[in-house]
Amino acid sequence: MPQSEDIHSKMEDVQEKYLEQKERLLGAIDSAKTILSDLRIFNRDSWVVRYPQLRDQSAEESTPVEVSTSKAPKRKSIRRSLSFADDPTFQTDVVLTPARKGMARSMTLASIADETAEEQSNEEDEDRLVAPSDAADFHVFRLDLKLGSHGSSSSPAALVSQLEKASIANLLDDRIGASMNHINKLRQRVEDKSSKVLVTGDLNAGKSTFVNALLKREVMPVDQQPCTTAFCEVHDAADNDGKEELHILKEGIPYSREDESTYTRADLSELESIVSENENVQQMLKVYLRDARSPTESLLSNGIVDISLIDAPGLNRDSMKTTAVFARQEEIDVVVFVVSAENHFTLSAKEFLWNASNEKAYLFIVVNKYEQIRDKAKCRRLVLEQIKQLSPRTFEDAEDLVHFVDSASAFQKDSQSFENLESSLRSFVLVKRAKSKLTPASTYLTHLLSDVDLLVGANAIVAETELERALEDLNRSRPVLEKMKNGREALDESLEHVEEAGSSRSRMRTKEILNDALVRVGQGKLGVEVSGLNMPSYPGFLGIWEYAREVRKTLLTSVDIAVKLAEDEARKITSTGVDKVFQLGEDHLPEGVERSRRVFMPEAMFSTDKLARKKARRQSGALLAGGVYTLGISLGQRPDMLETTFFDIFDVQHQFRIHFSDKSSEEEDPSLTALSVASVGLGALTMVGGKALGVRGVIEGIVRLTDLLGNQTARKWAAPVLGALTIGAAVYFVLELPSSIPRTVGRRIQATLVKENEERVEDASFVEAHAGRVGRESRKVLRLASWDLRERFRNAMEERGREVRGAEDMERKARKAVEWFREVEQRAGGVRCAVESIAEFVVDVEQLIDLLSPLLRFLFKG
């Protein structure tokens, strides 16, 4: 045996290291809390943290995969299919490497992992902080996203894939918040010098009997029926000034022994009645008890550490009390789980043990009523197999942590198995405080950091994927946007040119057609040669007046047809312009932008039927524009233009203009004809004194004619003159009238329209009015087509601008997220190193304690 000085030296060294590791653990807890706080803020403000789901690819790939190369020994990794509950379309293969000493649990794309496999070194499973079987799942951050029966993944409502990203992010945020609260409780537990021992289990497992056996007193009510419905926390009476009594805590008020307003005093003898009378009320009771045994035998009055022993209600009594037990275990240093050897572990028990082992790793399990089992070996084997599944660390140390006893018989008489249980429990609670006090916190931090690694690794992959996608979008959209910006001015100029060219061309072509038509009409010809329109035939002298009327009407109709012809030409010119606009759209609009589905309907131009225009626009989305004038001016329908006068037959003024005018620019032949002579003579007769058509003029003419005939000389010349007049009139009516009337009527029509031109402003004249009208109609159509293209171009450019801004924003966010997630991985690695050193310290202390346990009862005083 070593000398006492060496033992004290080692004890002091262990004590110093314990305090050092304790402070290191507190620092690791604070760092983990900071990581969680930053993760929560990042999830809320910068990046919606996605909740990954890892699934087996196949039955073969669900086990660890060994990858070997010529340069490196074999390594173990796990290949999984990564997806997300809120985005089932995202799926990729990843390779998970469980956390090892000094390293995080890593997640890598399968393609990258295969390329770098030869660079990986071999690590034994003993060095794993998290077992490979658990590496592909969450521990602390696990979310239940399944519907229907428990564990069912094949039912139609199995996976809540329709949840929005924000909904799952909120669930994850709540889970992170709960972890932060739990970390706060962990810190309080590590700082607390006392230890809390929770005794729990299923109904009728014998929890109260076990507590009474530990205390060697019948304090807790015992019955065949479930009787413990309250949380009974047993303390040493020394903490209550040596008085044995019962404190009934008031709900919602923090307990303070010095403040009697926070509780109600009662005698210990009233405990059973208080519990039974308040069976349906969740109570918190403080029981102060004296233990007359020596400190070497007593758990409560041990002289080393303040101990509180908590007797909890059965797990499967009701959901409310079960939930309360689950919540209470977060505040506990040591969990003593009592299970009946007759029933083994129920579903509630398995769930509780799984949650507790995730945090504490080591659980103290009491298999009660063992003496009543006939096949004890089978019972032991089945219980240990279940423990191995529920708490692997507890199974590894089953000799000290799993005990098969009968509490009822141990209370009545001494039992070696129960004494071994007491010794192990005292050692675990008092002597192995590093294991009972530091291990739960370090285990929880290990699982927490493992979850952070998984969460951060998956989201880093998502962020990298989003970054690549954003860069691809930028490479695709940014050049298109720049091209559109550079081509916008050219497009506007081209559209303006098309509008102006089309309008001007339609205007000039209309002028040409109408001016040519007026010239032809002035020559007594049809304004335009069209089938179905001919000059009327001469009906004879008796129908000369009607003939002149029909000639006038036909010539006016030809002018109207010339207007229609000008409109048809404008339709063709406009149609060509619309095609140019559409071609400009093909040249300037980027791919993926819907082209105009408007159909240009030339026949709708110059239409006077508004209803027809609206109907055409509704049915086909036609490109329409109407004129402000009617179809031509309908000269053939105007009464003032159809009125026939004497001068349509005898154009006396025109003949005077030809023969007596000084103008040399007349196009008509001024040669003397019978018609000319007759017209001049008739004109002279009718213009004597300017009153030839008046009654007074007629009377004076008759008187003058009588005087003239009374003259001898006049009578001599009267007969030849009258004969000449008679012959001229006959020749005129027989030979000249059929051809002269069209020219005469045409000249008068031309003169009338030209006179209107002289009296009106230029834009309102006959030719100019029609030219302006046709030009405006063409411009209106082309402007509408241009406006449609401009709007599509503007919308497309705005859309590309939004795409570029969105991609730039996503690039910034994704790049920031990648950097942030990598930084968190490094920070978590630092915390992990601290936790690893604590775990190593606990192992070293446990080995030393096993060697020096008889002399180390006072090792952890204070």
C-alpha cells in the first residue's frame, strides 16, 4: 500500500484537477450556449437553417462502409442520402464520418469523399465520441416530423414534406431555445456542490419501497395500489435545523426554507394522508429526515456532500405526471431507475431511459422484486439486453450500475445484493462525483455538438449548392441584362424609325394616288380603273340631263374608290411595318420571354364599325387602330356634289378661259370647233348686259331683236346667222355632247375640290385630309405594336434585373452562410476538445478511485 503522504498528495492533485476541469466544463457550457445563441440569431435573421434528414440508400449501405486505398489503411464511414423535410426535391449522397478525438462529425458530398478517401486515416471505434450507428441522426435537435402511427414512414401522411421552410425553422428554433434552457440548468448543476438523486420508474415497480430501504425507515407510503402521486424530495434534517417535518410547496411560488409564505408545514405522519387526499393534484413536497446511522452508512447524512433523494410518481400513471418526470430529470445529477423484474421496461420507461442516457450516459438501474423470479438467469439476460440498447454506457459498467435486488425483503432483513447496491450508489454519488457530476454535462455537450456538426454540415452543403446556383444564375442573367441595357436605346430608335417611315410612306402614297385620280377625273376619265365601274352610255339628246348626272356620280365614285385604294396601300405598308416591329422583338427580347400573341388585322384599319372592332379585339387580341374619318368622304353620296347644273353641259366659263385668257399653260387644245363657236355665241347671247337670264333682259332682248329685224341691212344678214347657229347647235348636240360632258363634269369636279383646297388650310384639304388620316391610322397601328414591344422589353429587363439582384443577394447570403457554418465548425471543435479532456479526466479519476476507494471518502469535500 502506498504511503499516506503519497495518497494525500494524489488526492490533492486530483482535487486540483477536478476543480480545473470543472471550470473548463463551465467554460465549455458557456461557449456551447454562445454557439446556440448565434445559431438561433443566424436562423432568424440571415439564413433559414434547414433541418436535414438522412436515409439509408440500401440495406447494404446502411452499415458503415469501408474505403481502402493503396496509400492509406481502411477507414469507416457511413454513406447516406441527404434530403430536407421542407424540400423533397433536394437530394444528394453524402458520406458521414463520426466524431473522433479532436475532430468533428463531418459531412461530405459522396463524390468529394470518394476522391479524398485515400487521404483519410484509420480510427478505431473506441475513439468515437458518438457511435457510428448514431452518427447519422440527431440527439438533442431531433424533431418529430411524422404523422400517423409512431414510426410509420410508409403511410401517406408519414413525412410532413409540405411544411414550409419557415415552419420547420420555427420548430428548430424552439428546440434550440429548449437546449439553451437546458444548458443553463446544466451550468447550475455543475456549480451546485450538492447532488440530486431522482428515483423513478414505472407504476408498482417498488420505488417507494426502494427509497424506504435506502433510508432504513418507512417514510414513503407503500401500497399494492399506486400511491406516490407527488414529488417527494427527501433532505437531511440538518438542513432544517435538525427538525423532522414536511413542507408542502405552494404552486407557482419559488421555495425558500426561510420564507414560510412559500410552503405549508406538516408532520411526517401526515405524509400518507396528504398524498392520498391529493391524488389528482401534482404536489411538490420537501421531507426533512434524520438518519441515525453513521456517515459511513447513511446516504443523506454522509458528512461529504449534501444529498437530496427525490421519489417521483410512476411514469405511466398519466401523461401529465410523465411529462413532469421527464422535465425534472434535467435538474438531476443521478437517475436511479427502478424497474420490476416481472414486467421489464415499458414503452414509457424505454423513452425515458433513451432521453436520460443521451444526456447522462450513466444511469443507475435497480431491477426490483428479483427474488420472486424463478428463472433468474433468463431475467438477467433479457434485462441486460434491453439496457444495452437503451443505454450503452450503462451496460458497459453494468457491474456497478445495474443491480438485481428485492427492496421489500431488504427492508426487513439484511441482503448482500442490496448492500452491494448501497455501496455502489454511495460510491457513484459521493466518491465518483466526477462521473456523476461532470459526465452528464459532458455527455449532453457531446451530443449537442454532434447535432451542431450535423446541422451545420448539412446546411453548409445547402449553402454551397445555393452559392453555385446563384453564380450560375448570375452568369446566365447578367450578360442578358447588360445586352438589354445596351440595346434599349437602339430599340427605341428603330421603333421610332419604323413608326415614322410607315406613317410617312402611307401619307405620301395616299397623296400620289389621290392627285393622280383628280388629274384623270379632270380629263373626263375614271379616277382609277377598276372592274365593274364604267362610264355611263349616252342616252340621246332627250336624256342629256340624266346623262350628265350619271357621269358626275360615276366620276365621284371613282374618286371614292381611289381613297379605298390608298387605304389598301396603307394597310400593306402598315403590315410591313408591323412585321418589322415583330422582327425587332425577336432580335432584342431574350430567350424565355413570351412573344406577342397579338394578330395584326389589316381589314380592321379605317373601320367605322366600333362594335366589330371591339369584338375582333376581344376574340383574337388583334392589333387594331381606327380612323377618325369615315371610309373616304363618300363623294358619290354627297347631295351637293351630285347636283347637276346647266354648266355641266355648256361650260361657257371654261371656253372663255381657253379662247380669251392670256394663260399659255392650258393643256387643252384651243382650236376652233363647232362646239366652241356655239358655246361662245350662246354665251354672248346670254351675257348681254350681264342679265341674260332675267325677265327684264328677255323683254329687252325681244325689243332689240324687233328693232334689229326692222333694219333693212339686219334683215339681210339675219338668215345666214340663224342658219349658222342652227347648224352649230345641231352639230354640237349630235357630235360633241357625249364626249364633252364627261370632261366638262370632270373639270368642274376637279375645280370644286381644288377650290376647297384653296379655301381650307393645308391639312384640312381633300388630299391632305385623307393623307393625314391614312398616315395617322398607320402611325397608330405601328405605335401600338411598338408600345407592346417596349412594354415586353421593359418587363423582361425588370425581370432580368430582379433575377440578377436576387442572385446577387443569394450569392452574398450563401457565401456568408458558408463562411459562418465553417466558423461554427471550428468553434464547436474547440468546445469539443475541452469536453474530451473532461471525459479523459473522469476516466483517470475513476481508475484512481477504484484503487484507493477505501481512503477517498473525503476526497471531494467542499
